[in-house]
Amino acid sequence: QVQLVESGGGVVQPGRSLRLSCTVSGFTFSIYGMQWVRQAPGKGLEWVAVIWHDGSNKYHADSVKGRFTISRDDSKNTLYLQMNSLRAEDTAVYYCARDLEMSVWGQGTTVIVSS
Amino acid sequence: DVVMTQSPLSLPVTLGQPASISCRSSQSLVYSDGNTYLNWFQQRPGQSPRRLIYKVSIRDSGVPDRFSGSGSGTDFTLKISRVEAEDVGVYYCMQCTHSPPITFGQGTRLEI
């Protein structure tokens, strides 16, 4: 069945980097755009980034622009989010989601930015 | 950016009774292809979000038919005809007509 599994979360100090992964199965990864969405503790959903199915376009939220980069490796059926210069306000559960309309979501991975 | 405004933010309901959530956008969500990209998501406690409805009114596979979506332009509604215990959680509307960025409503907490 269709599955998205995030990994790579953890506790990191402010200013450091982390790379999240989202490995998918059960569908043809290369034909779908993919997204990252985050949810701070007790808060709502915030869109983070999107990448086109062929990687030709990538967009990031203003709150992460210049610090986070979305990418994909179709040979590994994996979506990435490289997060640099992390701040306390980046603390959240990070979800990957399939396609522009977010038809399927992963279970999330937790990122805690704290000294 | 398109602002999505949900109401109410908290919705106490009685089992078996109907429930309704409103979502308003700051501009029309009709895209140039004629579609309206307004989706609804459910997030049960401790779970990741799950899409219930896309393009205003199309139910996802496996979603009970007690859930329905309606609306047009800037005004949308999610209705539950008869609330069940498993419906407890937070509901979000989302637009991807004018993206990036994709924007979500603040969420409506449905509680029994």
C-alpha cells in the first residue's frame, strides 16, 4: 500500500543542521510532486516546501527560505529536507505529503531545536 | 498570500448530531482551469493529518459519506451529518489554488 516514512529528526542545537528524509513505497514516486509540512507543538499546520515531480521547480516558505532546501532522489524513492541554521522556532513535527493536494501523509518526524 | 479563516475554532458536539465548519478565503479559489483547489483534512489526536475531501466536495476513498464538502468562490463548508466518537480531532481547510505558498486555516477542534 501507499506509504511515506519520515526519518532524520532529533534534538539539535540552534545554528546547527539536520537532514530529514521521506522514503516512499506503493506508488511511482517519480511522477508526483512532494511537499513538506510542519506542525509546531500545539499549533496548526504550516506549509514548508514543495518540489515538482521532475525536480524542475522548488518553492520554500518565507520562514525557511535561504535556510532549508527540498530535494529528491528518484532512484531511492526518497524526498529530503536539508535544514541549516536551525532556530528554536523550527521545533516541530515535520510531515512529508504526496502531490500538491496532499493526498497522502507520512507519520512525521520530530525536530527539537534547543541548546 | 491567501488567508484562510475557519470558524468556529472550537466545536462542541453531541454524538449523533450534525456539525458544520466554515472556511473562508481572502480571495476566490477558482483556478484558471475551472477547478477550485480547496481541501479538508482531519487530524485525530496523536495522528498525522488525513485528507478527507478535495476540490471542495470530492470525498477521498474510505471516507464515510457522513462527511460532505460544499461551497464556491471564497466560502466553503465541511459538514458531518451525524457525529461519531471517532470524528474527534482537529479539522483544517487548505488551499492550493494560489500557490506557493499553500495555506491552511487555523484548525477547528471538534470535541464531544
